[in-house]
Amino acid sequence: MRIRVRRTGGFAGIERRAEVDTAARPDAERWRTLAERALASGHPAPPPGVPDGFRYEITVDGRTVYAADPRLTEEQRELISRVLKEGA
């Protein structure tokens, strides 16, 4: 499973991207569960955010949803954090 996150917005407006391929990871099942839950609560188009808040594009195996601060679900927040931390 390929999970890609693109973060835009924020005070400085700096874009950040990262991607994780879970295929060979020992924790792939946890990533899959987290990704499915994050996608299920995502929006088909970018939702309104708050001034200087972050907006996110989450793509899992070609399916893309959108989310924005401060209305991230717990699963979205965890997935985004993990991908931006561990992804390349």
C-alpha cells in the first residue's frame, strides 16, 4: 500500500510532501487499518479550514481525500503524523 500526504497552508505557507510504501513493513496491517479509517472520514474536495491552518491531501493507492485543521479525526492526525515523520 502506498500512502502519500501533502500538507499545505500554515503560517509560512510551506508545502510538505511525504510517501510511505507499507508493502514490506512488519506493521503493514496497522498502516492499512489507519489508512482505511482516515480515508473513510475524509472529504472528496478540500474542506474549509481556519486562517493559517494546515490543509491535507491524503492519497492511498490512488484514492484521494482531503482534510483540514482543526477538524482532523484521530486516525487522520495519526496517519498524517506518521507519514510525514517516516516518509521520504
